[in-house]
Amino acid sequence: MKVALAPGLGKFVRTKIKRGVYRDASEVIRESLRRWKAQEEAGWAALDWLEQGIQEGLDNPEMSGGPGFWRDLRKELHSEHKNGARRR
């Protein structure tokens, strides 16, 4: 696999190697991808947690707000999560 980096990112990789933090560019890229993957997985876990809370609100007739509130909240949170993922 061949990867082209913007000049600033290439300099960042070279600096990490020069300082002895990583042995080569592949190691830098692997570590970056592992961190990115972990960050995304944490985001999905948070979304699952929110979804569970919203479902509890929908299932409990004694919760304030009513079903419309919980459906609107679900829609808003999913939209924010989707838009937040795009900004990265």
C-alpha cells in the first residue's frame, strides 16, 4: 500500500522517526490507525449508551417529556453524532 501525505503530515512522521519515537513510517501510520479506530469505537459505544437511555424513556410512561420528546431527542442525537463524525 502506498500512502501520500500532505507536507505537514510528512514532516510530523519524519520528526517522530528522527526522535526515536517510532522506527519507520509504517509504524507511525499503524499507531495512528489504531488510535483512530479506538476513538470511533468509543463514539459508537457512547451512541449505544444514549440509545439505550432514550429507549428507556420511550418505554416508561412515567418519564417526563412523552414519546414525541424522546423520538425528537433520538433524531437530534443521531444527527449530531453523524455530523460530528464527518468533522474529524
